[in-house]
Amino acid sequence: MYSIEFKSKVVTLSPKLYMVAIRLLQNEEEARDAVQEVMIKLWQRRRQLGSHPNPSGYACLATRNHCLDLLRKTEPSKAKEKQEVKIRFKLPVEGTTDTPVYIIDGRVAESGEIESISPNNIESITVRKDDESKKKYNSESGVILIVTKKKDL
């Protein structure tokens, strides 16, 4: 796997890997560090990664395992709890736009806005796959409604 291919297949996953790490570690700084360490390991294994059938799944699993290893070293009791976290995702078929529309507090999310939301600031997440929602937002895959915790002004 060359650097351009690595960047397009793995580095673009950084926001997703960060969300996995923050969910497990519950600390933004530790999550950023963990993702950086995983990226270094993935770069070192780029040749094996190039022949892997699902490089993005491999990267998410590597992030999860790295975070669990960190928890085992620092907080063994939390590591056992967190092992139950499942990582599931669906990659769109190449050449299609088979991705859901994200709605944050009633408005369509801008590119990259999802990754900037802290998991601690999310009040609720609702997945709508009914025909009405699909038509309203022109999405074949459905709609993900995110409501954030409001701060008193």
C-alpha cells in the first residue's frame, strides 16, 4: 500500500477511529494519542493492510484493541466492562451515495460536523429508516437524528 492509497483508505478514517477511542477511553487527549499511535502501527503494517479485504474494519478493530490494552494497564476493571463494546458500521458501495443524512438539532449537518461533537454532549440519537424520513431528506439509507444537550445562555 502506497502513501496515497494509505491516506485515502486509512487516514480518512481518523474521525471514526477517534470516536471509537473516545467512547472507550472517555478522555479526549488520551483518545487523540491512541489514534496517533494506531496510525503509526497501521503505517508500519501498510503492506499487510494493502492485501486486507476490509482495511477500515481492520483499523477500527486495531483502535479498539489498542484502547482496551491502555485500559488494562491503567484501569483493569474498566477494561472488562468496555470489552463488550461492539463496533459495527456499513461502508457505502463504491460509486454510490448510500450514506444516511445526519440531522443535528433540527438542521442538516455540515461536512465534518459529526466528528466535532463530543459524545458527552449528545442527549439522544435516533435512526429513522421509514419512507417518510427518506423522502423528506432525500436519502435512500435513512436519517440519523442527533439531539445535543443544550447549554443555558
